[in-house]
Amino acid sequence: MRLPGWIAFWAAILGLAWAGAEVRVAAASDLQYALGEMVRAFEAKNPGVKVVVVYGSSGRLYAQLTQGLEADLFFSADGLYPRLLEARGLAEPGTRRAYAQGRVVLWLDRRLGLKPGLEALKDPRITRLAIANPVHAPYGRAAITLLERYGLLRRRPDGPLGRSFPSLSWEEIPWERLTQGVEAYWDTEPLRRGKPQFGFVYGENIAHAAQMALNATGAGLLALPLVLQGSLAEAGHHWLAPPGSHLPLEQTYVILRGRARPEVLAFQRWVESPEGRTLLRRYGFALPGE
């Protein structure tokens, strides 16, 4: 079908303007499957634009962005870090929006023969548990609060957290200061009971934690989108934590200061489009308000 002259004219102009354009994205690693497909679909619709994504833990990416990491958009696994960027004047005002709700699962290797559920963590065969490092990874923080909610961790009244920050809510815990390991702040006795040993294995981000669960520990508190795909889906099964049972993961994005170029706004609109939302849901994310 031949396009009307004025449409063809502006299509050509936009095509020339976007030729060789690049959108740089810093994204939480739980997005690696969903965002990967979204990027491929967007590039197919916008052949003049290349989207380059760097994945990592939200806290690490936040630190890198404050130190000059070149990015146009930041997709965080929580709402904290985009708010901090906005407060520091490093984000475009009014562009911070929630795009999904993160969901935590307990993943277990099928070869263990354990029924999915937190009670499985008391089994003597579970001597190591993979989580993302809670100092800078929102999913690691959610994992700790989930175990605390079910009585599998207890805050040490004589530890640094108990002495300095008694009775804090999950949101108020100064996670970035908890650099001595979980056992320094929480009593792991419910997880150690009846076992020769028990310990946490920390991933640099949630995708790294997932790999350690798959290849080393046989158990991990992970992100739902990661266990629905690939080797984790084939090798194990999972239990989905109920809503409200852990620190909320209101996954939020923001456009970085001075980066609101047409191609960046186009990618933002694609993420929020019905097609983009469908992809997020397909990969295991709950959408805001669901």
C-alpha cells in the first residue's frame, strides 16, 4: 500500500534522525529475559535504533550512575534508587514510574526430592542458601525479610542491628551498612537446627544468585522471572511467596537527566504499551495494581 505523501515524508525524516541512534539502559538483572525480548521487539519496529542494556544489582547500578555511568534509562528492582537519583538531580523530573511488582520464590533442585515451601529449608540436606547480597540488591533484602516474616531468622538483640536500630520496619533498615553478613545481624538457629552447618551464599545480583543456586547450593531465594526460564525451570521447582510476606519490590524506572531524546521516549512508551505490559506479565512480573 502506498503511503500518503506527507506520511512518507515524515517517516523518512524520522528514519534519518534515528539512523544510528542508541538507547542505553541500566537494568536490574531479574529483567534479563523480559527486557531482552522487549528490546528485540522494539528494535524490529524501530530499525534505526539500537538498545544497549547493562544488567546488575540495583544498588551497584545506582552507585555507578552517580559516578558517571552513561545511561538514558534506569530500571530498578525497587523504588528506592530511582527516588535517590531524582533527589540528587540526576533524573528527569516527572519520569519516575512503577513498571512491575517483583515476586520472590524459593527455588529447589528437584534432585533433593523436597516439597516446595519454606519448611524445606529446615531439611538437613539444605546447608547453603543462595540469595542476592542484601547490602545492594533489593531481592536479597526481600529474601531476608521473607525469612524473618516466617520465623526462620530472628534479629539479634545484641548484634549491631539490634543495638543501633531496634524495632525498625523493613523499609527503615539501613541495608547498605549491613556489610558483615546476615549472621551478624540475624540469628540463623531455626535454619541451622539439626544440621552440621548452614550458611548463606551471596550473589552479586539476583541473576548471579540464581546461577549459584543452580550450580552449587541446590536452593535459593530468587526472582520469579528467572526460575521460569532456561536451566532453572528444567532443573528445579519453586514456591511463590505470598503478597505482603516480604519487603515490597515496587520495580521502578526513571529517565536520567538530559536523556529525554525522542528514541529514549519511544522506548519508554514501548515498555508502557499493552505489548510491553503483556511481555512483563508473561515473564512472571505482576503489574502495578495487580
